[in-house]
Amino acid sequence: MKIATWNVNSVRSRLTHVTDWLAEHPVDVLCLQETKVVDQDFPHEAIKAVGYQAEISGQKSYNGVALLSQQPLQDVSRGFTPIVGAAAVGDLDDQKRVITGMLDGVRIVNLYVPNGSSIGSEKYEYKMRWLTLLKTYLEKLLADHDALLVCGDFNIALEDRDIHDPEGKETHIMSSPKEREMLTEVLSVGLKDAFRKFTDEGGHFSWWDYRAASFRRNRGWRIDHHYLSPKLYDRAQSCVIDVEPRRREKPSDHTPVIVEI
């Protein structure tokens, strides 16, 4: 089974990028983030034309997640609420950032973690609350599913080797100590980084700023991840970053990451 994650930064703006990539890389499931489209306007027909169907959770102009699969997914749910209950969620499902489904006994969770804007801001505190709830959500899923894959745009570089230049990381969004501590706490439920099973060195990134020729200079960050439960981690065969879509005209600032189990 091959599962990919890709923040496409607007599925309609990058539609041919997505369909071309699926035609060339027929993964079992493609997890999209930042689809930026309300559900009724999602481009289902174009996705169907390349042999996929879509489970979606979107909103206008911001956020949005989708699961594109060749075979129908089972037990699909959207947001935290179906798993942890409305009382625990509060306002944390207002933004469409969570979708999950089952395929061949594997529970796939697709996440778009909040960016946080700047350290100490209201959006940063929202990110901390969101990550706290994420841990509870994943604990509940793991209690019922020993084959769990959690992927998406985490907006956190967990280690210095995940940043082209870690100088000043303590005061930078996506690498502040509190963000790293929170993600480490989330992973303590029993999840491991699939990419680091196969690749130790730095210099491998999944996101490059549009500015300052960052992609050409490989001044990137690795913030798009696949995290696996022990059962799946043992079964993982590879985890790679495909940089080619980032070379296209008007690309997303992210590129796909693919895990094979």
C-alpha cells in the first residue's frame, strides 16, 4: 500500500498538478491539505477522470482536507468531534483540518496542523490547544486500531536537521521549543516518523518558501510527515519526498511525501 501526503495550497489552482501526479504515481491514497474550497465546489469530476474518488472536508479560501483513493474508504469521519465528542472539542472543529478513513484494515488520518502565525500570538495558542486535543484524538483511535497512519502538514520541524539553517530556531514559528515539545508529546502515544526509518541525514525538505529562490537554493523545511503505529512502522518499506512537483510552473510551496507499507 502506498499513501502520499501533499499540501497543495488550493486544489483548484493546482488541479492539473494533482491529476498529472496521480496519473504518474497511482498511490492507493493521496491525502491533501489546504484544499481551500467548499465541499460543493470540490472538483470531483476531474479526480474521477484519473480513477480516484474523494472524501472531503473543506471551507472557503482557507484550510480544507481531502482523501483521494482508488478504492472506497470505510468509516470516514471529519473533525475531532466524532471521536472525542463535542464537549471536548469546543471551537477546534470550526476550521476544517482533520479527516480519517479506513482502507484494508489501516486507519489513515490526514491532518492540516495550524501554522500558529507567530510565537505568543492568539493563533499560536490556538495551535497549542489543537495539538493537545490531537493527542487525545489519537489515543482514542489507537485504542481501537493498531494499524494507524497519521500524515499531513504538521507545520513543525521537529529536529534541527529538518531545517536548512536552524540558527534562531527558538524564536521561529514551526520550530519553537514549545511546538516541538507539543509534537513530541503527541507522538508519545506510540507513533514513529516513517521518513527517519530510512533517512538519517538532513538536507531533505518538503516545503520551501516562495521567496528568495528558496527552492532553487534548497533552503527548505521538512514539515510534512508520516507517523506510524508500531505495527505499521515495522511493515514500512520506504518513505520518500518527491521534489518534482515543486519544479512545475506555479507550484504549491509543498511537495508530496510517499510512504509504502
